[in-house]
Amino acid sequence: MNSEFSFQLVAVPLLSFLVAYLLIFWLVKGNALKILDFPNKRSLHSTPVPRTGGIGLIFSILFVWLLFSASLPISLWVGFGMLALISFADDVKGLSVLVRLLAHILVAIGISAMLLLDGYNWVMVIGMGLAIAWMSNLYNFMDGSDGLAGGMALIGFGYYGVTALLAGDMEFAMINFCIMASAGAFLRFNFHPAQIFMGDVGAVPLGFLAAAFGILGWVKGLWSFWLPLLIFSPFIVDASMTLIKRFFRGERVWQAHREHYYQRIVQSGFGHRNTALLGYLLMLMVGGSAVWANSYDFITQSWLTVMWGSIYLIIMLAFDCYQRYRYTKTQDDCK
């Protein structure tokens, strides 16, 4: 690694942090863009909070990437920008679920086609496209507790950067470290008690990048297929299992709710701060194990994935049983 690139590897993410910090500070303290998140059936907060933090987060990332001419597929730039604009419109005006979902799917399949069309069939292209669309939405679903989504971005894209660095792709590492740095600046204002929320304009594009970068790193040969799934598994497992359970109960899966595991943990008395810290610990452990296993063979990585899947299953079953026990005990005490 030459000295010039070593300097950029530190300076560029630092600039991203500073730009994000100043923008978000202005959004918190200023009077412009007062788009508020009012409490609803999905919310865990009780008073209106600005949901414009994602503007500072996304703008800082794009600004620094453009300034240093980040080498990314043009389709990824376009998709990222389109999702940010659509999500901002949703934050301001509120778009129908059908319009949002259709836009997310079209953008995601377009990106998947650009990344995978050479050497992959259409089944793979469409499957990966739907995975990108799901990741974009589930990241938004998981942005409902102070500090959680910001911490996932900081840790998740940080691990992407570390893995790219270990694989020798310095530029892709720097691109990911920029997201990590901007997320760190956002987290300064979003950790409990949150002064600002990310909003759709931040959460949806971050989910998109988590999936698109995961595929791009796999195509470039920087990491295995399992690594992105493991790194972002705390969000993937919670959102996916909650959706599946609601679907089989015959509930409207598109409606706002507070049934995600992280929401139930907050409501059980654990609180926003402790839930975020517990989430960070889980993210660090599973992501660290994924980076460690990346240098091993497919069988080892598969067993690691099975191991974490079993751990998640045990944790969810234990928490469900605990909540049923508390409910039964409360009912008995009321008699």
C-alpha cells in the first residue's frame, strides 16, 4: 500500500464524518427541513422527532464519493440516487405501499441485472434483485429504536471495509469506510435519547447499499456468498422471521406494527439504550466471525452460518417463551 493511498484511507472517511456531522448538527439545531416523525402504531417514541438525519448521512456519502471519484458501477450510482429521492418524497408526502414497493423492486432488479448479467442467468438476476429490494425495506423496518440502524451501518459497512482491505481492494475499502464514518456521525445524534431519526431517505438507501455492495464484493471475489448475509444477519433474521410469523397468522404484513424482536425487547423494559448496546455486541460477534471465516473454505463458512442460525433460533424461542410466561403470570395476578 503506497503512502498516498494510506493517507486517503484515513482522510477520506474523516472528511465524510465531518461533512455528515456538520449537516446533521445543522438539521438538528436549525429551522430548515422540519419534517417530523409523529408517534404511530409502529413507534417506540412518544414525542415528535425530526426524521431528516438520513439527508445529512446520504449527502455526505455522495459528496465524498464524487469528490474522490469513487469507482463504482454507474447503475449503482443511479439506483442509490433514485431510492434516496423516492424515499425523501415518502418522508415528506407519504407514498402508497404499492408505489414504494414497485419502485424498489424495479430499481433493485435493474441493479442486479447490471451486476450479474454477464455469466449469470435470469433466475439469479431476478432472485438477487428481490433480495436487494427486501434488504432495502427490512433496513427501514429495523430503523425503529434509537441507535440501532446507525450502529448496524457503522459496524456492517466497517466489516465490509476491513474485508476489502484484507483482500487488497483499497478503494472499495475506502468507499465502505466512508459509509461507516458518516454513520458514526449520525449515531452521535441518534443514540438514546435520539435528537433526530434517519427516516426512509437514510434507511432505504443504506439497506440497498448493504445488499448491492454484498453482491458487488462477491462478484469481485473479495468475499464469499455467506459474508454479507452473516454481517447483516441481526437485521435480516429479525425482519424476515417477524414477516413470516405475521403472514402465517393472517395479518396484513404491510401495516405498521411493533412486533419485531428489537421492539419487543425495548417494550419489555430493557429500554432503547440497552437494546442498542446488546445489538452492537451481537453485530460485532457475528460480523467478526464472518470476516474470520472468509479465508476458510465453503464448508467451514456453511457450518458457521448454520451455527449462527441455530443461535438465533434459540434466542428467539427463549424470548417468545419468556414473554408468554410474563403474560400468563400477569393474567394470573389480575385474577
